[in-house]
Amino acid sequence: MEPSAPSLSRRRFTQLLGLGLASTAVGTAGAVRPATAATAATAAPAAASPANIVRLSANENPYGPSPKAFDAMRQAFGLAWRYPDEGMDALVADLAHHHKVGTGAVLLGNGSSEILKLCAAAFSGPGRPVVMADPAFEALAIYAHAAGVEVIKVPLTADYQHDLARMQAAAGANQPAGLVYVCNPNNPTATVTAKDRLSAFLTGLPAGVTALVDEAYFHYADPEDHPLYQSVVPLTQEHPNVIVARTFSKVYGMAGLRCGYAVARPETIELLRAQQSWDSINAMALAAARASLADGEHTALSRRRNRETRAAVTAELERMGYRVLPSATNFLMADLRRPVGPVIAALHQRGVQVGRVFPALPTHLRVTLGTPPQMKTCLAALRQVLAG
């Protein structure tokens, strides 16, 4: 287990983010370089070009995949002409061993987004609505709406957890739900729903209702910082109506490669498989995923860097007078006490791309945690915008 991050002093914070808050920008190759005079100007500058944008909007890992993943992909080039069957079988075996389940309990997906889509297709439909929190990751709702499925949104609690009591009531109403979606840790709030409450909720769901728990940000929820959080993967083998989605896009730094998976009982996995395209995972992603899963050192390094940056940026935003929701992820959400739409647009003009507007929380700004130089740029631009 990694040691918890120490409290960051003002001096440590300035060391982490760099002395001063002079603007910087990130090129397409990821190298940090000084900003142009236009992007550093305090007056409203012209819109930055894509090459100069500091992208803090998609909750990506700025440190990228493991070096071992790059080596594995290079070795896999020679198999690009073959279908990925063997690679899929190998990764499924690795994941089954990792989670202590049988291979029939794992299904790979083209990112966890495909898993969400398969769940919507398999377990919701006309007369079988989807129940989810508001706000939460929107992809499942988009998939459901496209299929003509009703989506019932339940506001989060006052402390930004899923309101499981209201969700359970909605799932067992006159028209029972087909699927209940729980994103934990939650996107966009970065908060967690307590393990005891979630476990009781899942075991008490009405018959015929399937639960999908999205654990995309599982690795960032450090147990020492978030003792109320716990994966529900073990529950999947006890309850055939519980599915967990995971991804290699976050801590493993593989967002552009697209690889995710589901863990559930084998009979549930087969219902998802029936909805899936054949061979939806590419050989490069499979090779990188296997290598990443085996490289615990790189995963620990990404987590530690994220934890340090998260603490530093949280401290600075709070010093600026803004409340930051307790984050268990690689992004933050801060209440700016003003509509964030204009702030997002103004930041983009200054070369910083942050999260979108979430209608349920219109004054809250979501910012992905990048490298210290990227966060230095973000904070400098945010100071300019808020001062204006």
C-alpha cells in the first residue's frame, strides 16, 4: 500500500506547480513549452489554436501508459494482420486472475463506454427505464435515449453521494427499472458513495432490476484518504444482477487505445456478449493492457503524482476562496459561485480547456488534474478570468 501524501506547505505547493503562475502551454507531443505573448495576455486574447491548448477536460492521465505498454505494442506490430482472439483470451485470463474470478466472469470492451452501451441494450428498453444519479457520467443516458428508453434522474444528496434510497424507490416503482447505474467514484463530482450504503442498496434491489456500477476511477480512490470507498467487484459473484465496469483509460493512461471490461456472473456476461460486435478490441490495446496490468510500479507512480497534484491544486483553490468537493479521482470540481459557462469560454480563449457545464451543478467547474506545469497554466488563467 502506498504511503499517504503529506500535507503540502505553501513552499511545497510552489515547488510542485512552479514558482509564479506564468502561463505555459502544451504542444501536441505533450512537451511543455512557454506560451506565446497572445496566450499570456491579460486582455481577452484570440482563441488558442488546438496545438496550444492545455487539455484538462477529459480526465485523462497526463503521464500516459507504462513504458512496458509501449514495448508490448511495438512487439505486437507483427501481429497486426491477425484477428485479436488470442490476445483477448490472454487479457481475460489476466483479469480473471487479478480479480479472483473465472474467465467466464470477464468481458472485454472497446473502452468501458462499450460496456455501458451493452448494458443499456441488454437490460433496458421500452417499459424498462434506466435510473441514474444527476449529475453522473452521461454516456449511459445517451445510449438509452437513442433506443427510446426512459431515463429517470435522481439528484445527488447534499454531500454529493448517490441518493440510494430515492434511486431504489424509483427502480421499484409502478414501472420497475431495467437498469440502475451507479458511477462510483462519480463523474463529474469526484466524490464517492459509501461502501456500506452501496452494498446494502445492491443486495436490496427489486427482482429483475440489474445494477451497473462504473468504477472507472477506482484506482484513484486511495483507501487511506477515502476509507468509505470500496470496490463492489466481489459482490458480482454473489448477485447475478450486479455488473462492474472498469477501464484502462484512466490510471493506466490508455484513453486513446480503448480498452475496458465488465466483471459479472458468467450468465450475465453472456447476456452482454450477445449484444457485442465481434473482435471489438484491437491488438495494440490488448498488448498494452496486459503490460499495464502487470506494471504495478507505474500505476503506483501515476497515483502518487495525481494525489500530490490534487492536494496542491485543492489547497490553492481553497486559498482563492472556493469550495472544492472532496475528490477521489484525477479531477476536481470547485464551486465558483457563478455560472461556469462564461468561465469555461474565457479559459478556452486563454488556451485552457476544462470540463463542460453540468446543468445540475451550474456553478461548479470540473478540471482534470494534469502535470504541475499544466496546472500552473490553468490556475494563472483562472485567476485572470475570475478577476475580470
